[in-house]
Amino acid sequence: MNTTGTLLRLTTAGESHGRAMVGILDGMPAGVKIDFDLVSLEMSRRRPGTKIGSGRNEADEVQFMSGLLDGVTTGTPIAFMIANTDSHSSDYDHLKNTFRPNHADYTYQAKYGIRDWRGGGRASARETALRVAAGALALQALERLGIEICAYTRRIGSVAIADGFEYLSQDRIYNDSVRCPCPEVSQMMQNEIAEARKAGDTLGGIVACTISGIGAGIGEPVYDKFQARLAAAMMSINAAHGFEYGLGFAGCALRGSEVIDPFVTTADGRVATSANNSGGIQGGITNGMSVNFNVAFKPVATLMQPMESIDRRGEKIIINPRGRHDVCVVPRAVPVVRAMAALCTLDAVMLAKSHKF
């Protein structure tokens, strides 16, 4: 499956060390004026080459080839391309016949009988650049509908933001090197990354995301609930290992009386709830409150220290990794989570509109 979405469909192609990454966004509503500077800005927030990420230095310039006229979407498929300009394939020659632990090397070999060992090939997080590019368009369409999406780093390793912390604007979050809205916690996260890097080790963490202004009635029961769509979108991101919305797993330790969201009428006559333990979704459909969810990311599988494994002949080997790798993917995953939330939300909004005359 290289395509995601129902009415709004993103198809991607390309490998980490191929000539380019290519995408087609089909079903994008017509008449949306695109700010290409905002697209470039969003791409810069994911791209490698930062001091806390991979040393790979990609410009990640998006070339749009169709679906736009004078910067306005025409309703036809939007084709775009992102060139790969800084791939060092020789860094991976020693892995041609080797299965790295916790990577997709063995599973791709088992499925296809062949694999691209250069930088992980199709399984590389390089593919997420296309998601961010498409998501940047969806974000601008959602803005016209009054829907905003904010994502930030909630945890890196053992360091986490306390529950109930009020996050700042998305721009303020992106101004922080680890995408954390709390300066004190951010510094501790940076220290944690520095210590892991020095030890040749890696870290995981959590990205939190909020969708506000979405309104009530978005989501498709029974098998296509909004949280199910979000979970599928988030779990398709490289290194994602968990998804929860609302209270999530923590709510399982509480009593029902502690998690109820009583309905109230606001001063302007709107229906709302006095709490939001449900995370803005009930019965698979949004209830008008903000949709809140968390995505857990595993520690990076490539360690800068010797690792035991086997080769294609089944013989035991020791891998001595080299090349350019992230210590923690969480900061760079923030714009990816936001992009996938945008694509998923716009698709769901379009589906909801199709139910009413």
C-alpha cells in the first residue's frame, strides 16, 4: 500500500538513495491558494542536517508539476517531486548481505526476495518528506475551514512534559530545537540526547498532537472511526510504536466516574463538554471538542556501537555501524505527525460533507 486516503489520496514512490522522491496528491479541493513559502517552511522543519538529527544535508525543495494554476489548486492531481541530492550509498555497502536488528532488512527480503540496502530503501524515513509536502497543502486548506493542528514533543527518553502543560503556538514550538514548548524541559531533553549520542546509543519518545476547530460530526462509523483513521495514519509513520487518544491507556486505571465528560451548553448556545477525557471523539465521531492524541516512537534501531546479527547465509556477524543517523527521531517526527493529521482530517471532513445535501 503506497496510497493513503479515501477522497483525498496521497500516493508516494521512491527510495532513500534513489534519484528522487515522488508523490501524487489526488482529490485536493479546487480553489485553494497555496503559499509556497509555507510549504518550504514546513519542509525545513522535517529535513535532515540539523544539529540534533541526521547529518544528511538535503535541501528538500518541492517541485510541483501539475494540479496548480497561478498557485491555486485546480482540483486535478497534484504531482510533485523532491530530489535526493546528498545520499552516500557507499556508507551502506557493508550491509548488502546483512540483516540489521530491528530494521526492515530481513522482512523486506522475506517478502520480496530482494531489497534495497542503501539507507533502508523504501523503508527509510526519507519517504516522510513527501507526507510533509502533501500535508503542507492540506494544512492550508484546513486553515480556510478554521481547523488548526498543533504537534509537539512530549517526551524524549526519560524526560517528559508534565500533564496539563499548556502548549504555545506551533511557530514557537518549531523555534525550539527538539520541538518542545517548555524551555526547561527542552534543555533536559537536549542533554538526554547529547548523553545518548556520546554513548553511541539512541532514544525514543512521544509526539503529542491537538486538532482544534474541527467541529462535531466528523468520522465514519463503524469500521472507519475517526480515531481508527488517525491511528492508521500515525502507525504508518516510520518508528511509530503506539497510538492513544484522550486519556488513552492511563484512563484504564481510573473509574468511570473519574472520566465522564458531562455535556454543557456554552454562553453562545453551542454544545460542549466540561471535560475532554474522550479526546474529542465519541462513537468514532468528533463531538466538537479538540481532538487530542499521542504517538509513541521507538528508539532508533541503528546504534553507533557493535551489534550482533546474521548475514543472508545465517552466519553470525558483528555489525560496526557507520554513516549518518539520528539519535532520536522524535523532533523530526513532529512535522510528520502534523502532516498526517492534516491529510487524515481533511479527508474525513470531505467525507462528512458528502453525507449531507
